Amino acid sequence: NGLTLLGGEPFEPDNQRTLLPFLRRVRQELPDKSIWCYSGYRFEELAAGSVGDHSRKLLEGIDVLVDGPFVLAKKDLGLRFRGSSNQRIIDVPASLAAGEVRLTEEFMQ
């Protein structure tokens, strides 16, 4: 139903310059497709623009962010769309609008 960005690390500063125009093109050509992204960085770091030059702009092009590193000690095979319990499934547009993290509850169960 959409596009998923994942490892290496999409928000790695060296990747941002290439990824940003790609995301913009996907948004323009396929506006009804959802875009998910998996990142070891936390939403707060990315929203503050403290990870590379384009982290905030990249976030603005994403619908759902699964953030935080995979932690083996918190591994849980019962979780949907994430590997460890420290990871969050974030509604990015709602979080950016609110200025704080808004979880995507429909995928958390």
C-alpha cells in the first residue's frame, strides 16, 4: 500500500541529501501512498533537526516512524511492526502538528 524506508539508516546524514528528493518525488507522483520509516534515531532528535541537515524535512514527508534502536534485551516477537518494546510507532504528521509524540494506536496492539 505504500513505501517503507529502512536499513541501513535512512536518517544517516550522508543519506539525507539523496533521500529527500526521492521522498518528495514519491509524494508528488503517488500522493495516496503511505510512507513508513524505521530509524534507530528518536523522533525528538529528528524533529529538532539535530541529525544531519535534512532530518526535519525528511520527517515532514513521512506518515509513520518506527523509532529507536532494536534492543535485544527488549525483544518481543508479539509486537506488531517492531522488534523490541522500546521502539515506538509514531503518527508523524500528528506529532509534528502537536509538537510532541503521538503514537499510532491502531498499530500498537
